[in-house]
Amino acid sequence: MKELNELKRDLANYERELASITKEIKKDTPFPLHALDGHSESYIVTSYTDESKAKYLKGQINYLKEQIDSYSHDAETIRRVQARKEQEDQEWRETQITHNANVLYEEKIEAYMAMNFWGKAKTLFAGKKPKKLNQQEIIQKYGSEAVEQVIGPARERLIIERDAQIERAKKDFINEPKQLEYAIKAINQYYETKITQGQVQYNKTLDNLQGDRSR
């Protein structure tokens, strides 16, 4: 979707182009004899030096005017769709982190419960007996590890993709060192951005979860 200023700029360009091929001729319409003492009424006849081009331009002008009129509504609709998508993504990340943190906690409890008497005693004396935790405490204790369980495999996949792209570039630009240098730099930047974005998103979600004491 174009920005509003782009739509207005395009409209002005089409209107100027239409004006450049427009001819207007003023004519008089005589009234019947003795009507209004012989005065006449003026009117304008509009014609174009290129009728097919004028038809196209008028169609574009009408379309752009409709776009401009509906811009605010369309922009708000897009904003709401994006906001809903971001909210859904945020909720999905929260679900993943919470689930993984709970699994990690349950594994610790199950591992302790599976110990024999002496194993439990040693764990207790070492101060490592798993404590009973509520949901918020589980997130606080295991959240970072839960995040790594999600983004770790995703990061590895992106690294594999990056390396494959670089190898492909080496073959494509085997005789073009400058192009190869540019391609490798662009590939690295693209995948670094993707990896960083994923890390930032999950870290932010974890911060929100750890800061929500109502959970």
C-alpha cells in the first residue's frame, strides 16, 4: 500500500498530464426570439487532443481519488491486522516459553523423585533439592533455558542456510571476486539480522513473562 503523500503526488501528476491535452471552448446558446432581450447563456465544451489517453488518465484520477478517500480507513485496517498478528505471535512465544519452562521444572522434580534414599539425601545436603515452585517462579528460574530451547535450533537452521547460500555464491561468482565479496557480506548481514531479531523477540517476551507477577 502506497503512502498518502505518494498517492497525492501521483494524482497531481495525472491531473497535470490530463490538463496538458485538454481543450476548453466557450460557446453561447442563443435564447428564442424576444427571450431575455436576446441575451445568451454561455457553456464550456471540453475536448482532448488524445481521447484514448484522456480516458485512461481520467480512470487513473478517479481511482486515486477513491484511494485517497479510503486511505485512512484502509490504513487503520492494516494497522489492526498487524497489531492482531503481533499479539498472536507474542502469545505463541509466551506459550512456547511457559511450556518449555514447565517441562524443565518437571524433569528436575521427576529426576529427584527417581533417586534412591542416599541420592536424595546427598541432593538435600548439597542444597540442590528441587523446591516446589509456582508458575511465576518456574518462569523466573527456567525461562532463559526455555528460550534457548526454542531459538537454539532455529538459530542452527539459519546458520546452515547461511553457509549454504555462501557456498552457492562462491560457485556463482568464482571468477568475480568483487561480486563474491559483496554477496558474502550481504548474506552474512541478512542472516545476522534474522538471528538477532529472533533473540530479541524471545528475550522481550521472557522479560514480559518474568515481570508479570500475576502468572
